[in-house]
Amino acid sequence: MRPTIALLACALATPVAAEEVFPAKLAGHAMLPAFTLVTPPEDAPRDLWVSGKFTGKTRNDAPMSVEGDVGKAYGNHKTGISLPFLGQPVQGMSGFAMNRAEDGSWFTLTDNGFGTKINSPDAMLFFHRMQPDFESGKVSRLETVFLRDPDRKVPFRIANEATEGRYLTGADFDPESIQYLNDEIWIGDEFGPYILRVARDGRILSVHQTMLDGAVLNGPDTAGTVVPALPGKDFRVQRSGGYEGMALQPGSDLLWAMLEKPILAENGEPEGNFLRVITFDTGKADWTGESYRFRLSDGATAIGDFNFIDETRALVIERDNGEGDAARACAEGATELGDCYPMPAKVKNIVLVDTAQTDAEGFLGRIGHVSLLDIADPDGKALAGTKPAEGNFTFPFFTIEDVARVDDSHIIVANDNNLPYSGGREIGRAADNEFILLSVPELLSAR
């Protein structure tokens, strides 16, 4: 989900010490077109057959009538795709499950829809099984499962409360991270933030409110938070700052749920340039009471995904709020922004951490990282039109929200394209859902 931009630097924060930067080589590239839609289930309310009707200041029932753009901070570039949609957008790949399906396909997730609780009541929530083919360069959507609450497990009124199917929407949750365990799905939500336990067919089995240091942890979009509310007192999780990453630890089956942004101190300011990581026991379906910290590197403002590669080491995507190739950055003071990026991508890293190297303050040990803005492509694996005119291949998207280990040498990475609000690859064109296979043996073997 494309979040609001927040100032996250803290004067008292300790910077990340210089760490090793490992090489990355492009080993495969596949793409799901930006304008990919899915038909709602037959029993879904008719209101859900047209999505994006509430993304403007007033309701809009005319399909394909308002073109999306990237927003003022990014130059107001149009994206070539218009709302509302006839159907539901598959956009927003917001997490990979560590455990794959029996056929080797990846469980992945679409987020809340159009970015906020207010503008997404007609955006359905669902997860998928996807299979990228790095030979053909195409991505197959093998299955889509819609989330629903027929057993009334959600502890608050949902948008489709009075309907028979009780399908969930982006007005209810913002699903941003996913794991697959024992034929069930676990989802990390940003609004609560909550952890959702979901049956393989999409039924909600339970909803778990976050507990940190013995207290409930709320955000401004948590059910029950009312305006006026004081940041740092009535809520501590920033808007769009919930569980962007949620790793499943092999052996223990603990979920390590990582908040996207720093939580707020009592004065309403970020408590530091680090993110909280809170552990949840899937066997007991309860919080363990333990929590940790992930320190962001200089320039990073948030994370995008979090997945273990063995019993203690894990991959984290950290990023800035930039979008687009730095080689096409706007000149300082430029007023014409139509053919340049006013806020280009500068920090897009895959960081290797070790949970067994935690210090006295609970900070996870950072081993090193690879930069997604410096990917060698000696074999010409980049799809046509995606390689910069000069230099190495880059992955310069605002939100990169999917990473997982493939084998001892490779990882898979994908972006959230925020349809129709993000570009990043080409000015004037909505970003596609890109999947890249990276050869990173040095990173994966580092300790």
C-alpha cells in the first residue's frame, strides 16, 4: 500500500555501522501486467463488482473515468490506467510466504486496495498462488482465495456486515504479510495491527490484537480509536505502519511480526530510527511476550518484507520513499517535473539479519545487504524496456514488498505496484508487478 510520507529520523538514533555489501546478479525476470483484474465470486455483493468508486473526493460510478497519477511529491505523472475498475485489481503484491504450495507455487498477497481505509470499502481482500516463469518472462496466477468472515470472528463491524457472504474489504483490514503453515494462512495486518488466522478457503478463524510489553498496541485506524486522538498516547502505531513483514521461524513456528515504521513515543514523535519486532506463538495462538528491534540504515524509512532463510537468519527489505531511476532525477529547483523524478529511489536493500546475534537492547544483528539499485545483468536477463540506458539493472520502485529464499544461491523479489498510483520504471506508465530472481550466494552464506 502506498503510505503517507512521514519524517522518521531521530536525533538520538544510533546509525547503522558500515556493513558488508554483497553482489547481486539478475538470474531471471518475469512480469504480471499492471492492469490485471480478477472477477469477484458469484455471491459477492454487486457493489464489489466495480472497485475504486471512492478514491476521489466524491463517489464515482463511471468505470475507467479518472486516470491515476503518482501524486504531487512524485511529479503528478499520469499512469495511463483509470478508475474505477470493472472487477478487482490483482495489484499490490505485499508479501511472500516462506513455505510454498505443494506444486512449488508461491503464496502471495494483495493489500487493502487503494491505500487507505476510507477509499477501499469496495476493494476485496484476497491471497493468491503465483508461479513466475523466468524462461518465458510471464507470471501465472494459479489461484485466488477471497477472505470472508462467515463465522463472525472479526471483533468489529465489517463493511459487509449485513451480507450473507461477509466478504472482507480494504475498509476492514490491510493485509501486508503472509505465511503458510499446516494448511492454514497467517496474515499480518497494518490497521490494527492484527494477526489473522485464516483457513485455506479464506474463512477467518481468529483475529489477534497486538500486545507489546503487556499493553495493547493500536494505530489510528484500529477499530475503537476515535478522533480526536493523541499520537503517542491514544495510539502508537503510525498510519500505514503495521505488520509489513511477518517471518515464520523454522523449527519454532513462531511468527516474527515486524512493524513497517517506528512506533510513536509519548510525545507523539517516532521513538527512534528502528522498528519493533514482536513474536507470536502459532501453536498457542498467543503472543510470547518477547520483542526485538531492527535498526534502519541511513536513508531508509520503512521495511517491505521479512522472511527466514534458516532457523535464525532472515531477509528484510528496507527502503526509502523514493521512486524512479536516480539518473533521471529532477534538477534542483526544477519546476517542470513531467520528464524527471523529483524523489528518485536511493535506498532499496535486501538485508540479512541474524536473530541469534541480538544485543542487550534487543537489536537484531545485521550481517550485510545487497542493493536492488545495483544488480549486475551480464547474461541479459532483464525484460525488454526495463534496463537503464547506462549502468546495472535496478529495481527502483517505491514499495518493494516481497522477498524469499529460493535455494542456497537465489532469492526471489517482487514489488507492490500500488495500482494505479505508482510508476517507477517508466514516466507516464503504471508499474507492472515484476518478479526478479537474484543470484546472491555470498549473501546467503554470510554469517
